[in-house]
Amino acid sequence: MSGGVVEGKEHKDGEENMAAWLVGIKTLKIEPYHLPPLGPHDVKVQIKALGICGSDVHHFKNMRCANFIVKKPMVIGHECAGIVEEVGSQVKTLAVGDRVALEPGISCRRCNHCKDGRYNLCPEMKFFGSPPTNGSLANKVVHPEYLCFKLPDNVSLEEGAMCEPLSVGVHACRRANISPETNVLIMGAGPIGLVVLLAARAFGAPRIVIVDVDDCRLSIAKNLGADETIQVSMNIQDVGEEVVKIQSAMGSGIDVSFDCVGLNKTMSTALNATRSGGKVCLIGLAQSETTVPLTAAAVREVDVIGVFRYRNTWPLCIELLKTGKIDVKPLITHRFAFSQKGVEDAFETSASGRSAIKVMFNL
């Protein structure tokens, strides 16, 4: 089913390696997952913590996320950390028993994007749980040594798994050059909006305003350190009025706006609210096509920056967690065991939204 080499029994004690397979719309089944043989530069990792991402939920609900379509059964999940169980013959930086956070995308390392250091844009990227590549909601996975990052003693496996969503925030802040001179607006207080909030503060942003339709999520954002929160409507007719409110709450020019939603309304708000010469960073992409007031933004020289996943972020994320500059623990709102019922309940909880920010599996 996986396309890997069938090695029969996986565990020395006779247990099979099991994984959560997405087999249809809202249908997950825990079934055997036969891993490929361990290459000389690979490690076998026992997965211990895994978070559910918005893209996982899209796959679960629709069998697709944007242009990534699930055409055959696929192991789901990619935000993960675990313990090294076995190392390949050429592995030098890791040992059995090491606790590691896994970066989920394997790039080709040969194309121009990879050679330029922008490997997140690699057209040959094999990314855990993004069709057709199997994910990591499994007892064990095999992964390259260079994409497994050792965790310090004071960083938990759950925090290690949170390096993946936090990486989106870190990469976005790097793309937008966030500094102690940058006032930041964040559209959307979901999981990505909240990690952008944490990252922007760690990068020194002096003032951060966050906007959402949900007062529950805004209260979480306030507790995480947002200077001001503003509840907005879903109605695009309200953009003008809400921009005035947002600018007033900032108290000075908005240097960078992060759109962590990706709707016509959120993009329009961000483009209109950002000061002349500022930047709008597009992270959330809820719609594949949008209609936004680009001309008005262009004459004010507002730069529009795209963000896709991340690159070279794990060392910094781990350092920010280790030093306490970022605390991701409050984002983990629900925990589930790795069982058929646990998997079903966890995905239903994450898909429902409501009070769920980060739903985590403990394996």
C-alpha cells in the first residue's frame, strides 16, 4: 500500500509498525505500514508526539488541499518528534536514544532552488503526508539524518513536534524582515496566526495587533502577548470601517501585515491597512483565486510577499524554545492517544475548530 519495501514484521518483538491511513473522505484506518529499508544516511525514529495541521484537516475532509489531491490511501501527518531507534551505517550526528524533531520535507538537493538555498520551492519535494508521499502518524518512520534535529533536555517531544508550525512563523518573519522597528498586524488568530504572533515578538516586533472573527481565539492571542485584539465580521463591506479601527488600535503606521487566512476580505484588509511602503505577507491561502485591491496598494508601494512552508528554521526554533523566548505549550489544547478511536476523535476535534488550537497525539 505504501510503495515501500515490505519487510514483514517491523518490531523485534513481533509487533507490526502501524500507521493512520487516510482511505476516503473523513475515513482514517490504523493499518500496517511497512517501512523501506534503512539507508546508510537514514535513521529509524519512534514517533512520540504528532500535531494535526490545517492541511491534514483539509485532506481529511476533502481528500485534497489546494492542488495536492489524495488519489490512493496515504499515511497522514507531518508535525512530529520522536526517539531514534536505529541509525544507518554512515550516520554520524545522531545515536540510538536521541530525542529528535523531524523536518518533514525531503528536497532533491540538485535543482536550482535547492542549490540557491530555497529548497522549500523544490519541484521534487517529498513532504510527509502531502500526496503522494506517506506521512508520519505511525509508530515508526525512516527519515534522513540531516532532517532530524536533536532536542535539548529542557525541550519536550511535544514542543519538538511544534517546531513544524513554529517554522512557518519564523520563516514568515524572516521573509518580512521583522525587527524591533516593525509594527505588525496579523489577520487570523488560528494556529498559524498565533505562531506568527510568537515569532514576531521573538524577532523584536514592538507592537502587534491581531484580528479575527472569533472572540475565543482573540482571547488566546491576548494571553499570548498581543497588544491589541480586534473582532471583525465576515462581511467584505465592512473592510473600510475595520481598517480605520485597526489603524487606530496600532496607533502608528502598520509596517508589516501577515494574512494567515487568505480570503478576499483578509487580503483586502491587510493591503488597505498597511502603511505606504510597507509589506503584506501572504501565508494562509484559503482560496486558490482572490480579487483584491492591488492597484491601490501598488501606487503606495506596498510589497506583497509570498510564504510557502519554511527553510532552515529548525535550529532557530529549537533555540527559541530552549531559551524560553518562545513558549508553544499554551497552543496545545487537546491530546489523544494513537488508537482507532483516538485518531477519529482527534481529527473530528481539529476539524470542528471551536476551542481547538493544536491537537496533539501522544504515541
